[in-house]
Amino acid sequence: MENLGAFKRSLLFSALPYLGFEAYQVFSQAAMVHATAKVFRVEEILEQADYLYESGETEKLYQLLTQYKESEDAELLWRLARASRDIAQLSGTSEEEKKLLIYEALEYAKRALEKNESSFAAHKWYAICISDVGDYEGIKAKIANAYIIKEHFEKAIELNPKDATSIHLMGIWCYTFAEMPWYQRRIAKVLFATPPSSTYEEALGYFHRAEQVDPNFYSKNLLLLGKTYLKLHNKKLAAFWLMKAKDYPAHTEEDKQGSDSPGLTLVLGISSLTVETYYFWEQILGPHYSPSCAVPT
């Protein structure tokens, strides 16, 4: 009997590692199933979010994504930053709410970047959101942030050279500092030893590059090509690009109204497509330019 008891104990102890291994496999498989389900769930949310974004359902998109604001998924977080910013831009949003949403968007973009520094979109939206916050923090912060904005747009382009929007926004950065009035330059030099600077030639290079990557992707890229050529005193090419902007089909409300896109007011604002086009055509064709030539509103 004693030998039998020893045998049973021996059998039990020898079975424990096997049972432990079996338990480990069960738990591992369960964890894998849970992780896979989580991935599928995130992909499903992103698919819904992209559909709502393309449909122009700004408020529904924000409501969807704010349910997952504690997420650690970079793809979800940068979309939430974009949605928060879009809500801030709505005409019905109060100034107080807008400020809160702008800072909220920056926080989401920052977290997206922390979760995945290889995400070009996280870099792009972080730069855009930093620019927005600058409107509330004064000229010194705005100029200081310009260096950070440039760095992240350049990184976004490096990570995804086929993203025309990032290239376009980098062009706006260059245009803004090329156009900076002398008194603002003087202030910048007082505040910083080497303030941000650029040229119209640099801006033109980015606008053309964006157009090469994705031809006719955006009405305001066409407009800014015309505007930049005008700054460079090339009225022939300015007229060519402004005509393309005028004839751009109005697919979206923005195309119809000429309202600002994400990042278009990157450092200094750019007014509506209709007003801009009229102004530059008037410079090319003279004061008798007919408003009937302007982009439909």
C-alpha cells in the first residue's frame, strides 16, 4: 500500500508540469483570441470613422471616437485629434468651446505620436494642432512653435512621400514666412537669434511636388501655385494656375465656399478661395476684371 501511495504521488507530481503546460496553452490561446478580437474591433472603429469623415458627418464622427479617448492606438488617436479640431471649426462652436477642443486635439495628437513615432499622420496632425494652439499663446510661442511645426511636417513627408497634404502644408509654412511683413520679421529677430525664414521659391517647390504626387487633389494647392507665381512676378503661370483653381469642380462644401482646410491657417490665415481668386485675377487683368469669373460660392 505504501508503494502504491508513493506511485500515485509520483504520478501526480510528474503530471503537474504537463497540466501546467496545458493551462498555459489554454490561457495563451485565450489571450491571442482576445488580442485578435481587439485588433478587429479597432479596425472596425477606424473603418466607421473613415466612412463618417468622408461623408462629412463631423459631429457623429466625434461622438464615435470620443468613446475610445482612452485608447492607446495611434491610428485612432490622431483621428480623434482631427475630429476634435473639426468640431472646433464649426460655426456653431463657441469661442470657449473652440479653445477647449483645440487643446484637446493637441493632447490626442501628442498621445498618438507617443504611441507610434512612425505614423506620418500623427506627425502631421501634431504639427497642425500645435499651430492652432499658437493662436492662444502669443506671438513668441507662435514663432517658437514654427520650428516644431516644420520638423513634424518634414518627418511626415519623410515617412510618407506620397501624402500630398503634408507636402502642401509644408508649402504653406514656407509661403507664410516668405510673406512675413518687415515689422513681424523685426519682432522675430528681437525674440530669436535665428527666426524662421523661407522663400517663395521653396514654397513653389512644395506646391508643385504636392501636385505631382496627387494632381488636382485640392483646389487651394492650385490657388497657392497661382498666388506664389504672382509673388515671383510670373503673371503668365499665375494666370494658368488661377484658371485651374477657378475651374476646379466643387466636390465638397469647402470647394463651394472656399473655407479653410485643416492646416490652411497654419501660421497666418488665408482667406476664402473666391476672394483670393478675385484679388489675384484683378492684379493680372486689371481693375475691370469681372466678378463673374470667380469661383462659384
